[in-house]
Amino acid sequence: GAVVSQHPSWVICKSGTSVKIECRSLDFQATTMFWYRQFPKQSLMLMATSNEGSKATYEQGVEKDKFLINHASLTLSTLTVTSAHPEDSSFYICRAGQKQYFGPGTRLTVT
Amino acid sequence: GQQLNQSPQSMFIQEGEDVSMNCTSSSIFNTWLWYKQEPGEGPVLLIALYKAGELTSNGRLTAQFGITRKDSFLNISASIPSDVGIYFCAGLNYGGSQGNLIFGKGTKLSVKP
């Protein structure tokens, strides 16, 4: 079946630094990828829709200048958390294309 | 916006018991999906339902797409300890470029051996 990978699986960074998270579709091409954030004991919340070759579409309340999304190819989307703060600590998960498969997630901890 | 009401919020059952959980929506969906999520992992797709009234099984799991397209249920028969996790329902409407999934709040399942 379809496989979606994420890298890294977990990352710890200091406040003020930037962190890049990759989402790859391994056996299919994805013109659209979706980025979600999940806080402990909560459901997944859509942050933005990543479109290959064009700008991402952000959900209301998500700062586009803080969460930079680049969908440079049909198999790779990246989410960069800029100037990270402790409140950005969360579980970030991507979904690739119109298929309903998710990546394994990236645990971000900002100290 | 669209919202899903998922119940129950949590369940504590004995191994071997059957489990039932459901989701309802204020609006219709074209597709209903059921996921299982274990700690520190992404959601894993269990069952996808594409037509109103559809009843689909995957091993001990059975799910149905409500005839009104506003609800779905998931049943797990003869539960085992590895069924432990959080189960999410999700509704999906294809169209435009979104294809966004709307998630329920999850049902946390605990199974006592």
C-alpha cells in the first residue's frame, strides 16, 4: 500500500531556532499534501494544505510566516517552524495527496 | 464549519468483549474513514466507506456508512489487548483542492486482559 514517511521522527530544539520537517510520499506522487498538528489528548487539526508548485493554503489562525511550507516536488513537502517557542511543541503529522494515509508523525519539543 | 461528534470518549472493557463507537455530523460527507492511533505514531487507516449504506469489514472490525451520510459506526468484535489505542472517525468531502478530513475527537479504548 501507499507509504508516507516523515523525517525526523522527533526533534528537540531551543527557543528561537528553526526546525524543518520533511514529508515524503514513497510510492506515489502527491500534488497535494496536508499538514496537521496534534496536541496531547486532542484530535488532529489541519494547519495547511501544501500544493506542488504553488503557495500553500493556511487554515484560519495559522501564521504562514511562522510555519513555512515548501512543496518542491511531487513527492516531498517540508514544514519549517521558524523562531520556535515552547508553545509550538506538538506532534506534527502529514497526509499525502488525496489518499487517506498519514505519515508517522514528528514530535517537536522546544525548550 | 463541519463538526463530528464521536462517542463514547473512552471505553474500558474486558478482553473478548465487543466494542461499538459512532460518529455523527451536522452535515453530509462523501466518505467516512476510521483510524487507529497509538502513542507517538500517526493515524493508521482501518476502514474507508464510500457509499451511503455501505457496510465494510476488516477482520474483526466492521464499519457502516449511515444512509443519511451524516453518521457512521465502528464495531470491534472479540477485543484483544492490542486493540488498545485511540480510534478516530473522519469525514471527507472531495472537491476543489482541499480534500480536507474533518476528525472526531476520538475514542480511547482500554482493554483489560
